[in-house]
Amino acid sequence: MARTAKIAKSLKKPKFKVRVRNRCRVCGRARGYIRKFQMCRICFRGMALNAAAAKHQRVDVPVSKLKTEIARILKEEGYISTYKMVEENKSRKTLRIFLKYTPDRRSVITGMKRISRPGQRNYLGSRDVRPVVGGLGINILTTPKGVMTGRSARKSNVGGEILCEVW
Ligand SMILES: [Zn+2]
């Protein structure tokens, strides 16, 4: 069905009660509806990619050494406002990341991309580290000298596994 027609249909009250369907609030799609976000899967995916679906102030993730290191770099580079360790109970710790938004409520992080994956590892020498989005973004590497940005890896002449790009 055409886009405008679908939106029009989603606004119209159905003739019979049994014909009521959950419809995407954005595009009116009747299938693949995600109730929690009142959106279809396609719109949800688009929004989630922009990290705009929730506009959360913070996210909690199970803590790990690597994630803490990545959070440290994101904070240093100004992509998140801060992070801290929260102890839920003795055995479980979580890493709470406080996201950063611009005054007009857009996320500071425009995008991020995982580079090296368990299925396909990606290593770079120090001289092969390339700027991300013309130098506006950063890449995060694990090197023998610790987790660092591509820029500092280049500077300190170490290569490593390239984890992700953030811009
Ligand atoms: Zn939709």
C-alpha cells in the first residue's frame, strides 16, 4: 500500500471493533509492530540506529574491563558525559553510561560501527590507522599499550585490533 494511504488508514477509526490493529505511529504499517515503541520494525530499526528511539539519559551494561576502557575513551573524546560503576549486589556489577545530547536534544554520537568481530578480526599497524569521517570521528583500538584511539595509537607507534568507529 502506498505510504500516504497507509498513514491515512492508520488515522481512520475502523468500522468494526475487531478490525482494530496496532499500527506504526510513524508510517502506519500494521505488521511487525513493536508495542513498547508503538512502531513497526522498520521504523524502529531506523530510529534505533540513530539512537533516537529511547532518548535515554543512561544505559546499563554488564561490566567488563574492555567496556570500561571504551567508556573511558568515549568520555575523554566527549561522546558521553560520564560513566560509573554501579554495584547491584556482590556478584554483579554494572557499568552505567550517561549519554550526551546537544541542546536541541540530538545525540552527540551520530553513528558507530563495529569493525573487528569475533567472526572476523581486524588488525591494523600503527601506520595504517585511518581517520574516521575525515577526522571528525574516532576509532578505538586495543593495543599492547592498552585501549586507545586511533590517533594516539598512531602517535605512540602501536598497532592493534580495531574495535569500532564512532562519529
Ligand atoms: Zn513504521
